[in-house]
Amino acid sequence: MHNARERIAHGEWLDELDRAADRLDLSADARSVAVDLFLSDVPEADRSKRAVLAASLYAGALIAGDGRSQGTVAAAAEVSRLSIQSRWKELLADAGLEPPSW
């Protein structure tokens, strides 16, 4: 769980995550996991935040059983599919979760 200070500091990005989750019609569980993953690994550079946001959405949806394709999430988050593909497994591993092996 992340504290209120982190949520406030990254509020703009969490709002963007929520808008993308709305476009994807993600469940509350998927959104919650995505927020936790994002706040666990917020990059310093603003240009990298959108890619981590998208990877967090993709991974959060997978974990919650509300999976979406990388392409669908990429479109909703306005990034390339490659941005998600290159980050989601590392994001899960950094959170202490094992990515699926399929």
C-alpha cells in the first residue's frame, strides 16, 4: 500500500491511469493492482512514466483476471505496444510476482 503523499505527488499520472482504465473498462481489482504497480516503480523521467503506466495497466489486468491485449492497452494509454512488451515482466518481477510463462 502506498501513502497519501505518493498518491498526491503522482496524482496527474494516476488520473491518466484511471482514464485509460475507463477506456479499457477494467475492473476495480485490475485498477487497484495497476495503481500499486505504478506507484511501486514510478520512473524519474516524465517521458518514461506513460510507458510504465501502460505496463502497469496491462499487468494489473492480467493479475486481476481481467486481461486485455497489449495492443488494446497500448491504444488506451497512447503508447506503442513495444513500450508495454518491454516493461511488464520486469514490473511484475520487481513487485515480487512471477510473470506467466506462456
